[in-house]
Amino acid sequence: MRVIVTGGDGYLGWPQAMYLSKRGYEVCVVDNFSRRLWDLECGTESLIPICSLQDRLAAWRETTGKSIRIAVGDLTDYPFISGVVRDFKPDAIVHYGEQRSAPFSMIDRRHSVLTQVNNLVGTLNAVYAIREHVPECHLVKLGTMGEYGTPNIDIEEGFIEITHNGRIDTLPYPKQPGSFYHLSKVHDSHNIQFACKIWGIRATDLNQGVVYGVDTDETTLDERLATRFDYDGIWGTVLNRFCIEAAIGHPLTVHGKGGQTRGYLNIRDTMRCIEIAIEKPAKAGGYRVFNQFTEQFSVAQLADLIQAAAKHQGRNVEIQHIADPRVEAEVHYYNARHTKLIDLGLKPRLLSETLIDSIFDKVEHYKHRVKNDRIDALVNWRHTSNAVGYGSMSSAPEAEEVEAKPKARISRAR
């Protein structure tokens, strides 16, 4: 099968491209390197050094003898993505290519607008390109469990049966997103479902939990194939932050009461979930939703796990509660269904002390690269403007700059 991976230079997109390539898929990576640019803007960087995409592709070819194609350009440029889809003729598009940070989307007006324009227009362009050139192509879109929020009832997988005034219907599960980023994912879901309904295209919406881990069978083949490890207050996950804090002897900073509960999954399970969705696509006109996670933890539970793992390694780490920069319930009911992928063959890898130890080992090796002033929460939901970079990002010019749009181009790495 032929698969386009948008955002194929990213934390999940790059390992996914290698994972599929190794298994015989013909892969084309699409990216415009905006994630690397945003690191420069925010004064952040991956704890683990990462190579350029071109060097990664060369290392992949040298290591495995396999090639991954590359198309450099912006998904919001329709002639670009339309041309890539027309020329490559994918059987599936794995859509990672979106701005994926809630804090980034809450920095100020400019960043919330950037997030929604980038995510909504890019997704719509991909949908239109499928309709125009490859109507049988299966769109596999990475959503987020954050679309649902924290309702006081069980979270179903995408849809819920409602009885109202004696009548019954199955409707999309109500959404209560917690940031402008999460809102963009909700709008994506509505747009894709509508496109499936009116045009008969097929799509799988994967509402993914928080992903942890950096090693896959492919990334460990060569250090040049490594993927990102984000720990900072804009791009990092709470688990990564706790591991960094434990490594440098800093208290584990729990935001608020620590009852915020979410779904989590191993990076290797993410790779497999995508493969399952590709292998068993939705039917023509079908829009389906899978909740993509394997376990649920509260922030306080994660802190306890990291503290225990640190103690096992001879480190005494304190837990410190600090003010929550987000506007969210700090203690709440949370029970989300996640059976559909397991029914299709997923065999989950569960978070364990052994895995945490392996993350600790990675962090210990690179802790000299930690930027201490980037660890704390850098964005407050209650502020309309946050100074986040080494200069105030909110002081950037409001005027839109006109950039030359690249033409569609697919090439093999040289």
C-alpha cells in the first residue's frame, strides 16, 4: 500500500513513517518543518538531539536499504498538497500534520489563530485532495481525547445513544475541549464527518491519549533515527516533565490538586494502532472514531509512580503542588471506553516501572541538555498574552507576511 504521512518529521510522524516503511509500505513524508521553527521561537528544543529530515532519510536508507519519499510544503497551500496526492496516489493518508500543543495555542491571539488556521485549513485541504484525486483513499486522522473534556458520565468512543422525549438516536458524543488547540480538533472531526457523509470518502478519527516513550524498533537502529523528547512547558508531557525533574533533583511539580485524569499509551502502541486502522479501513462513506489509549492515570498517580521509580534508583524526590495554569477541573470523574482497537487486534503495552527506568536512563544520558528555565508552565490560560520566548512573543508584528508557496514536489532522498 502507498501511504502519505503528514507531519512526518514530528515526534510521532517520523517513527510512524519508518514503522510502515519497514513493513513494506511505500511511504511519502509531508512536512514544512514548522515544528522546528516553533522551537526556535519558544526557546525550546528536544532533550534528545534530532537530525534533519534529510539526514534521517539517508540514515534509514543506509540502515535498511529502504527509501522514504519526501514532499516539503505547507498543507494550508492547496495546490501543494493536491499535487502530492495526485502524483503519489495514496491508499491511505496518516494525518499527523497539525499544531499539537494546547499551551502554544493559548499564548495569545496570534497563536490561537495560527493553530486553528493551520489545523482546520490543512485538514480540509487533505480532505478535498482525497475527493478530487483518490476518492477511495482512507484518511486516518490523529485526534485527541481532549476533545471530550471531563464529563461526569462515561466517555464513549465517538458516539452515544440518547433517549429524549421518548425517542432514541445515536449522536456524536458531546465535546468539551479545554483549549483552542483542542477546539481545532473538534472542528476537524465535524468537518471530516460531514465530508464522509456528503462525498462518500472514508475516515478513521483516532482520539489519542498522551503518548510516552521515545524508543521503537526503528529508532534504535541508528542514533540518527531518534525522535523527539519534549519536556518543556509548551510541548512537553507531564510524564516527561516529571522524569526530567527527578533527574535534576527538582521536586515533581503537580499542577493544582493533581486529580486531572487522562488516557496514556506507549509510542509503540501508537505505531500499531495506525497500522491496524490502515489494514482494516472504514467503509466508503464511513466515519468511525476509536479512543486510542491503553491506561488511565491522574497527574498525582503519575507523580507517585515517578517518585517510587526514582527511589528504586536511589533518588529521593519530593512532590510539590503548584498553581494550575490551565482552566480545568482538578478533581473529576473520568472513565473512557477504549475497546475498538483492542477488538481489532491491539495488544497493549502497559506503563511499568521497567519502562520508567528506561526513560530515566535516557534522561540521565542527556540531562546536561536540560534548559531549567523551560521546565515550568510557560503559558497561563487566564492571560490573553504570555511572554514565552527569550523575548516577548506577544510583541511580534500582527501583520501577516506573504510567503512564496512551494509547488508540489515529491522526491527520493539523495
